[in-house]
Amino acid sequence: MSRALRVVVVNGSPSRTSRTMGLASLVTTTLENSIDIDVHHVNVYALGPTFTGATRREEISGHVEQEIRAVETADILVAAVPVYRASYPGMFKHFFDLVDQYGLANKPVILVATGGSDRHALVIEYALRPLFAFFQAATIPVGFYANAGDFDGALVLNSEVYSRIEVGINDVLPILRAISDDSTEARPDPSAGAVHRPNL
């Protein structure tokens, strides 16, 4: 018996309405057209001073702890960032500095990034993918990048971006459907170490 997959979008943009979130929303809409999902958004720039001032997880508020746990117990993670100074924003990295070392093990992660031009497109490969490799996450093979010229405001206009997302998601749909159909799968406990999931 299938169930709705828990999809968590971690927004690394200072703005909730941005090109980055426009691209991430296109990814989740594409997912929603193929499988049953519940989407939750974590906006790292809105988590407040107990997050920004924390150096250890024990120092964060209950609300921030809930947001981190939402990421650790998600079925699918969408990591969405704008490119700042040739990499992801520091606040985005700070969030994942507080995530349990094994909290994302084998979890499917979709990488999303936006930048001013295509010169930043490789940020997915040289910055985002190594970050999630540390967590032993299962990043999907195709990352999704769009530049400023692909948008009107936060709306993606470039049909090639739509096509890339369709192809990339379709390639991993069998894996995601297998997770959805596994009705006996328990919510992962990061403190227990790696959680078994089908390999991407």
C-alpha cells in the first residue's frame, strides 16, 4: 500500500519568494504530477537568533529542532540555494552543520541552484554534491540549475529547464515509487546510524 512521501525543501535564499524557490517549486510540482507527496519548507533565513547564534544543536530552540528533524525524517530532500560568492550561502551551510552526521544517510536528495549566469552552473557538482556526500546521502544524478535569464521574477520561463527537470525526475521515479510503496518503512532515527533505502 503506497503512502504520500514526505518532501522537505530547504530554502537557502534570504527571500521566501525568489528565483531559487521558483525553481524548487517547479521540481516539487513535477514530483507531485507523478507521485503522492506532502511538501514542507524550511527557510533557513527565518529560523531566528537561536539558530544563527548556535554552535551546537543543544543550543537551538524547539522550533529549530523540529525543522532539523523534519529534514532528517524526510523521504526526499530538496536542497535549493542561490549562488553567493561562487558557493552556497553560509546560513545554508550552518543549518547542515547542525544536522546529525547520519541523519541523511541514503536519503534521496535533489540539488537545485540558481545564479546570475551559466558560469555558476557547476556549483551543484563542486559544492552541493560534496556536502551531501559527507552525509552519505543519495543525491540524484541530475542537478537542476537555472540562471537569471530563465526567469520572469520567480517564474521559470525557459522550456529547456522544464525539460531537464522532467527527464531528471523521471529517471529516479522507480526508486521514489519503491519508497512510497514500502508501507512498513519506519521513520529514520538518525541516532541509530544509516537507514536502508534503495540505491539511486
